[in-house]
Amino acid sequence: MNITKKDISALNAELSITLAPADYETRVTDAIKKVQKQAAMPGFRAGKVPVGLIKKQYGKSILVDEINKILNDTLYNYINENKIEILGNPMPKEDSSVDFDNQTEWTFNYELGLTPQFDVKLDNSQAFTYNTVKIDEELIEKYLKDVKRNYGKPSNPEVAEEKDVLYIDIVELDTDNNIVAGGIFKSTSIGIDRLKNEAAKAKLTGAKKEDKIVISANELYDSAVDKSISLGIDKEVAETFNSNLQLTVRNIARMEDAELNQELFDKLYGAGTITTEAEFRDKIKSELALMFTQDTDRKFVETVEKTLVEKLNIALPDDFLKRWLLSVNEKPITKEQLEAEYPSYARSMQWKLIENKIIKNNNIAVTADEAKEEAKMYIRSQFARYGQAPDETEVNKIADSILQKEQEAQKIFEGLYSKKVLDVLKTNCKLETKEVSYNEFFGISN
């Protein structure tokens, strides 16, 4: 066997592997014998089919299969032993000519996309803005409003307000507003604040039980689909249907906001943990700060990523990567689609290379114990969402199960590496902390 590497450029190389009979004959012979033991043909007992017949029927496919195994092992062993850092996977060259019928010695050529050489220096000379959300009274009030609504109690008021739900009977009217015999009759519910038509909202706000309200179908519903679903009519009919409807109010439902009292405090944090509204507001403030930590870190990493990708401007073996992406994409993709999507892929690749360089430069590692602990934390959080607390034996069992699944384990390890890279960025770079409003942080226009 002969292996040679030829550097085409700083980012591209070729590997040539030449195989002679001595490299594959023993493996092919052993594979044929294995097939012979299992083969069954008319006129022969199982396992007693002559080798010549096995070669005639299966010889070429066995040869090709064994050659491919040898090539795969040889390729990756050579790459690993020579510490060649590649992008994507080796690709067979289209100009490789192989004749398994008439040749006994072949040369296989492969293209390699090489990892570019660069370095990442992180120190105080690099400053990044670290935006945090300002926890002001407006944000606290908004959070309080949500808490009171979520822990509120249902009631059935006499008069409807704009956020109430009406339980109604709907009947179809003719042009003189008389009930159409055999026409539409439907019992349903309508949330007033969900209506997009302001005239419809005005007609329903202030309604009382047993009130009869006349309204056109187009006022009540925003689209033909809405009409079709709510009234139980075909979509084609709904497209042109705009008759008046009579709504009879059967009931009014309202969610009354919870009061800020000891009952609510105990329900949220346990008996006696919070005893005053001032303590409750302080608790909310600390919870909000913690809640936005993940968003803050995410935006910080996005800022660092954008800055370093643009600053380093890492060159990639673009032509090779495009061909490789076309060959490995699970869904068919055209060259036009690839050209449109490649810049985004290239930026992601550049950041991944930068992240890997930070990991290498800082000797970052993730242990199996850390991965398991992370999996256990995730499991506990999932149970907590449903108010449950599993015992440690169950948590360990589920964690082991998750880590045995390659994709799930990969997610956990990648997540931990990203967390450790974040810690390095925060420790080594100069952070200019800036407190901004909720709307500014999330890019919400006033």
C-alpha cells in the first residue's frame, strides 16, 4: 500500500492511496469463506457451496465492499496519525478511474479541505458591550400584572368588559333580520379582546346575559377560515357569506386578578417566605434579573461572534465545501440554493473554528461526570415544570439513558463547551456593561 499527500494550496490537498493484491487478498478470501458458510444453493447443502460458485456470484461485490472498508480505515488512520485538520470529509476525486473487472491494482484519489491557520487572542485590549436589561418599575408592574392574571380566579359578571369571554348562541338572519328557518345555529364562545374589528368589540362590550346582538359575519370574523370553523360551514360558502347574525349571550366569563396578599405570596414561595408587598417586589426584581441572564449572555456571544468573525476574516476552502455540502445534504438542493445559503453556513463555520481555537488555547475540557450532572439538572427542571420531584435513582437512570443516545449526548457536551467558552470570554475580555430598557434590549419599537 502506498499513500501520498499533495498540497494544492494552504486550504486544499489531495491524498492518493494505491492498493496492490497483498493489501486486500487475505481480507477478500476471509469474506468469501464467511459467505460460503452461510450460502445455500440448489443442489448443495447449506455451507457446502463450492468457493468457485461463491466467487462467480458474489466475488465482485465482496471485493468492492472490502476495498471500501480498507480505504475508509486507511484514510482516517492517515489523517489522525499525521494530525491533519480537515473540514467536512474526504471526497473521492471524479477523475479517479477504477476497473474492478480487469485490474488488480488501483489508485484512489481524494480531495481534502484543510482547516485554516489562525489565532485568537483574548485580552483586555478587546472590549465588548455587555447589555443587561434594566429592571425598572414599569417592568416589575408588567410582571406583577401577569402574575395576578395567571393566579386569578374565574367569575361570571353581569356585564361584559373588553377582556371577557362571551358564551353565545348564534343564529343566521335574513335581510329583514328574521331568523332563517334551517339556517346556521351554533353555540360557541368569543373572546372580546381577540376580535380585530373595533366595531364588533364595541357591540359586545357592555353586553349582559340574554342580550341579543345583531352583527354582520364580516364584522365578527376576520377571514373566511374563521367563519368556516366557527359557524361550521364550508370554506367556499364562507368566502361570500356575510349575512347578519343574532348573538344571544348565555354567559359571561372573566378571570379576576389575584390580590397581592399573603395567600398569593404563600402560594408562590411557600408559607411565610414573603410577608409584605415590598418583599414581593424585591423578589420579583431578583427573579427578573436572573430570568434575563441567559438572554444577556446569548446577545453578548452574538456580539463577540460578529466582531471576531469580521476581524479575523478566516479564509475557507469554499469550492471544496460547496461540493461537499451538495454531496452530503439529506434533502436535494440546487446550486442556486447553495450559493444563496452558503454565506450563512460559512459564517457559522468560521465561528465554530474560532470557538474550537478558544477551547484548544484554554485547555477547555468537558468530563463525563459534568455531562451527567448537566443531564440530571435538565431532567429535574423538566419534572419541576409539572410540580414533580423525582428521586435520585430515577434521575440517574434517565440521565444514563439520555447520554447513551449519540445526538442527545452531543447536545449536552456542546452546550457545556459553549458555557465554558462564555466564561473565558467574560474573564479575559474587557466588558463594558450597559443597562438598557426591555424594549431596547429586545429591539421592540415603542
